Amino acid sequence: MLSIFDIYFKSPIVHGMDLVSPRFPAPAKRLVLLVADGLRADKFFESDAAGKFRAPFLRSVIKERGRWGVSHARPPTESRPGHVAIIAGFYEDPSDVTKGWKANPVEFDSVFNRSRHTFSYGSPDIVPIFCAALPHTTWNSYPHDFEDFATDASFLDEWSFDQFQGLMNRSKEDPKLKELLLQDNLVVFLHLLGCDSNGHAHRPFSSIYLNNVAVVDSIAARVYNLLEDYYKDNRTAYVFTADHGMHDKGSHGDGHPSNTDTPLVVWGAGVKHPKPISSSSHGDGHSDCGTRFVDDHMHDTPTPKEWGLHGIERVDVNQADIAPLMSTLLGLPCPVNSVGSLPLDYIDMKKTGEVEAVLANTKQVLNQFVRKSQTKEATSLYFKPFKPLGHYSSLLDQIEDHISNGDYEVARKLSENLRDLALQGLHYFQTYDWLMLMTVIILGYIGWMTYIVLHVLQSYTSLAGDILTKEQADHRTDNTRKVQLCGCLFLGLLSIILFMEQSPPLYHAYTTMTVFLWTQISSEYRFIKALWKQLHGRELNYFTKVVAACAVSVFILEYLVNSFTERKLYTWCFLTVGVIAFLYLFKSIPWRSGIPFFVCGACWFLSVFTLMPAEIPDNNNLVIWSGVMIILIRAAGRFLDQHTEGNKFWLTICNSDAKKSKFPMLFQLQALLVGLSSVMVSISTSHRTENQELHVWHQIINWSIAGPSMVLPLFSANGLLSRLTSIFLGFAPTFLLLSIGYEAVFYGAFALVLMAWILFENTLIYSSKVKRLSSSCNNMEDNAIVDGRYLQLSDIRIPLTFMVLFNDAFFGTGNFASIASFEISSVYRFITVFSPFLMAALLIFKLFIPFLLVM
């Protein structure tokens, strides 16, 4: 799993580059950055049901004195990566999201680092990341307890403004503070968390979220009026944007357009005024910037009519482009790790200034390329350079010559082309080790699968004794030592090469594991050769069965792969399996039994859930009645378990002769906890619906129910149905308290299918014993003895069924590939104050509960 991060999510940060000092006058003396956390572009620009727009001030800016567009974020659309892209100009790898919300020191350059002084107010999860380690900052954040999802969080935005307003008022009585405020290269950063908190708690289409948009607009107006009245010099630039959007179900993190599309409004000193769309302009309202956006959605689509801005040119940018934009407005060097491209359509400068600004941006990106190239060349035994930039210095000389001759347009285009090449070069070195890593990892996975197959054939079948004589076994031991010696020498050679190239320790681990596996496989070459000869001598009928089993296995695995993007495939799967299992059991069982009907009904019941939307709607009553259903399922299982006396069939398949539970009241206790959890679901949800804070004693009761209930199955009887239903009942209270809708019913349906699977397999075993069907030990289909019977080729259905149920446990109520596909509101019965790691842990544990049932 770690190889995924080394291949795809390697940190882009490099050190040792020099700053590129700008050669143009600063358009602005100070800059205000307003970031509305979690604000969607469409909710910001569109009008409400009455036809009124929610952000009247910023709309007046768009129409009268500024530029606007959509800022495209790159997944993961979380707070830390979004703010890093805005302020530092680069995209952190997704593994860094685990660092988010920590007050860790700044590990990279940013616009704040380059400023003379930065004033910052907002969330304790964002502001300290950029300001805690900077000496030239004045900052403050509210306590974590303020971030309560049970309340209207717009007061957090007001808190940030009040802090800044208080600073400005204090400067009238503090000469040193006033002197600082009158200097140039100042940055004011207000982090407005209200939309994000209200979106999580109430969804982005709720009145609370939409009213928060108006609050954010009001704060932008008040900040603008406050600074213009204070300075009266028209030298302040303003940037309003968001770090990410918000999905309809109140989550974010993935690459859905509602999460990646955020508003951008820029106005003030050094910013161009609105540009009406002429008849010769693009009909979609976009500027012809040729930008390649970092998200994977369709761009340059017409601006929605609901936004009411179709007559004004729209300039979309990548989120990382905002950092060089702010640096240029202040006349500061771009952050050294920035990969953003300066959007000239926002900058109001002379031709010379535009060219110099683009050239400074290009040199800054080029410096990163040169540094990465030098670092890789210094550690590579065989270095492959990025050929398109083999003579970048001559390209820089050409650009300087064109500037000297006054050919500014040519110089600008050459600078932009060189910047694009530098970005391609950065990607080239970012993925330099991909081929080697993926080759090693793929060989490792293939080797692991091959080794497992050989291990099963040798350890759990009689093939090793049948096809290898004792004399061959002795030779095999000697050959194994030789092969292992060669493997060790080869591994030593590879380790020396990796050491000379200063490769990370994990590279050594990947190589070691791959070489070890293939060494073990090579040491079994005599067995493999003898196995091939025996297979080659088999009859065509047998060979056909093996090929058919492999084909079915590959088909099912490919079916599961496609189900990652199309959940409805599980519906067809369980409908089909239900019919096949019914017919097979009905034909195989010579006596009357209800098992075929139960298996078919359970499969059909489970097939319904993957037709339901992944956006789980709130349904408190459904969760409560699911608790009743869960108790009834356990009661039915207990009834069958207690009435098996005299029925050899049930005694055998239910293993009812096992020891009884030491706690005869266990079922009653577990049923009581399930009932209490249903009651607490009702009480907790009613408080949240009324926007009331969840009482501490409510949280204590919920935690007290969830914790002990998962321990009680350890004291259940060892009988098959007793243990299985006790585990099912043990995790039920926790799952119910973490449920908001139909997923609670899914839990019961999934448990029924698991019981059906166990009964199906045990019924087949029992019927085979009754009919005394066994195969010859020489038959390859029946050459492993497990619990008194021979392993058959048809037993491959067991791991395949496990894989189907394993995947359905994750995708039955959402898309496990994205945690944003699940409701964060599921955790509100345990905690409402923002605690990302605890909330994520609860959410992930909820997703793993069905998986634990499968295991």
C-alpha cells in the first residue's frame, strides 16, 4: 500500500532555489485575502428563489470595478491542501491531508513569508499552519470549542472580522501599530469558516448555509469600506475566493465539480476593470487564456444563466495561480515552490510590466526544474535529462533580447511557452522513478500470487508427494540452496545500486520483497516442471474444467472492478446468485427445507440497496425501525438454535453441540443495548433538527452503549448461529448510532446474506456426507483434505463469494473509493465540536463494520 504514495503522491517540494526579484513596480501596497471556507461557486453566483442575489456587494464589484472567474481546485479538496495552493502556489500530495488541521510550522515558502508583515485571523486549524512559525505576523484564532456543528457557525466569520476591526481601531491609539500598518507589502488574511461548518451540519442547500453566503459578502463589504476609509490612497488589492466547495450531502474531498469549483473575485489596486463581452468574443464568456485546468471536468462551458453574469468576461484559473497573482500585485517574489501560472487577464499593468511579471513567474518555475534536474543527475547512475529544456539558458537570452528591443508581445509568448515547458519538466522529474517503481511493484504482486498458489499446491494437496520422488526431493533441497544464494547475490547488487543512487529506504523494501518472492518461486522450478508435465498428460475434459474455472474467476474479478464505478452491478449479481443458489439447493437437498427460499430471499433483499442513491437521505424513523428488525433477526436465529434437538440436519449445520454460553442473559442484554441505541437515535436527532447543542450526557450514553456492545459477542456460545448472530447484534448499536438513513437496513440485509452463505456451505457439506460423495485422492480436484473431506475445484466459489461480499460491504451504501461519498453527519451523535481525526476515525469505523462481519 505504501508504494501508492511513492509512485503517485510524492511531495513536490524541493529546496535550494534562489528567489526571483521582480523588475517592475508594485501595483499595490497591501493585499487583503478573504477565503470563505467551503463556499461553492454556484451557490455564490446564483440567485435565490425570489430572484435576489446572495452577494450584492461582490456582484457590484464584478460589474463595476474588478475581475471574476472560477478557481479550479485539485483533489483532495480539503482545507489544508486548498489553502496551501492559494497561499503557497503548489499542490500538496494527498498524504499531507493527514497533517491538516495541525498547528505545525510552515514547511514551505508562501506569500506570507515574502510579505513585510501579515495580519491573520480565523480558524485554529488553518491560521497557525501559515503564521505560527513566522516572526513577522500578527494573528489570532478562536478556540476549537467554537466549531460546533450543532449551531449556526456564521458567528465564526463575524469573530474574524471583529478581530481585524479591533486591530484597526487600536492603531489609532498605538503609534507603532499605525506605523506598521502604513508600510508596504502588507497582507491581511481573514479565514471565514462559517460556510464550511454550516455546509457539513446542514447541507449547502439549507437556509443556514445560504444565509452564510450573505454574511461573507457583508464582511467583504465592511473590510473594503474599513480599509478605504483608513488609507484613502487606492493602493489596496482585494482577493476573495474559497479553498474548496461542498457536495450536496455536506461533504468534500473528492473531485466532484461542486467540490472543485470555487468563486474568485479580484479588485482594487493593480486589477483590471470588468470587460464586457463583445460580439467577437467567445460566446461562452471565457477569456482566451489557454489554461489547462487541474480538475478533470469539462471547461469553457457557457456561464450558467442563473448567475446573471453572461455579459461580463469570465477568467477561470487554477487554484495555484492565485499565489503568483497576489505576489505580482504586491511586487514580491513568487513563492519558490509555486507551480502557478500568472493570470494576466487580472493584472492592470503596462506592457513592460506584464512581460517582466510573466518572466519572473517563468524563472521561478524554471528554478525548480533546474534544481530537480541537478538533484536527480547527482544521484543517478544513468541520468536521462528532459530534452526540451536542454538549452533553456539560450531561450532566456532570447526573451531578454526581445525585451531590450521592445518586442514585448513576442517576449511574453516566449516566456509563457518556456514556463509551460518548465512545468512539463517538473512533472517529468516528479514521475522520473515511475517506470522502475511500477515494474518492481507489479513483479512483486505477480510473485506474491504465484508463490501463494505454489504454497497451496504443496502444503494442502498430495501433489508434492505424487509428482516428486524422494530422490528428487533431495536434489530439490540442494538446488534450493543454490537458487537462494543466487537470489541473495542479485539482491545485494540491486541494493548497492539503490544505495549509490541514494534511494529512499522503502525502495529497498520493495526490491527486497520482490527478489525474495521470485527466489522462492525459482527454487521450486523442479516442482513447477513436474506439475506441468502432469497437467499436460491429463485428459481434455479435466483441462477444460480448469480453464472454465479460471475463466469464471477472471470474469467475476473483472465484474468487481467495474462495480467500483457502477454500484448497480451488485444488484444484478445478487439477483442472479439468489436464483442459482435456490435452484442448486432445491436440487441438491433430498428433503424438504426452507433454506433455498431463505438464501434466495436474502440475496434479493440485499440487491435493492445498490439501486439506492449514494447520497443517503435522512430518515430517522427508518433507523429506529431497523433496530427492531435487527432484534427480530437475532431472535429468529436464537429460536432456531434452541429448537435443533432431534433434528440431525440442524444439529450438524449449526454446530449446536458446542458449549453453551456462560451468560444465559446475553441475548436480552444485547437486545436492550440495541433498543437503547434506537431511543438515543431519536433523541439525538431531534436536538440536531432543532439546532440545539448535543448534551454531554447524551454523548456519554451513546459512547457507553457503543463501547460495551462490541465486547459482548466474546461471551456468546460457540454454536454457528449463536456466535454469528451475537456478533451481528454486538456491532448493531454502534452502527445504528452512526446511521442516518437506509444504511441501517442494509446492515440487517447484509447480515442475512452472510447467514445464508454459511447455511449454504454447511448444507452442501452435510448433503455430501449423507450421500457419501468423495473423490479419488489422485484426482487433482480432490486432493486436499480439510475437515474430513477433499478439496474440490468447485470450492473456488468460496473465495469468490468472499470477494463479492467483501466489496459489497464497502460499496453497498456508497463509494468507498472516496470517503466524501459518506455522510459526516453520521458522527454527530458522538461529537459535534470539530475534531477531524476523531470524526474521520468514527466514519471509517462505520464503513468497516460490515467488512468485520464478513471477516
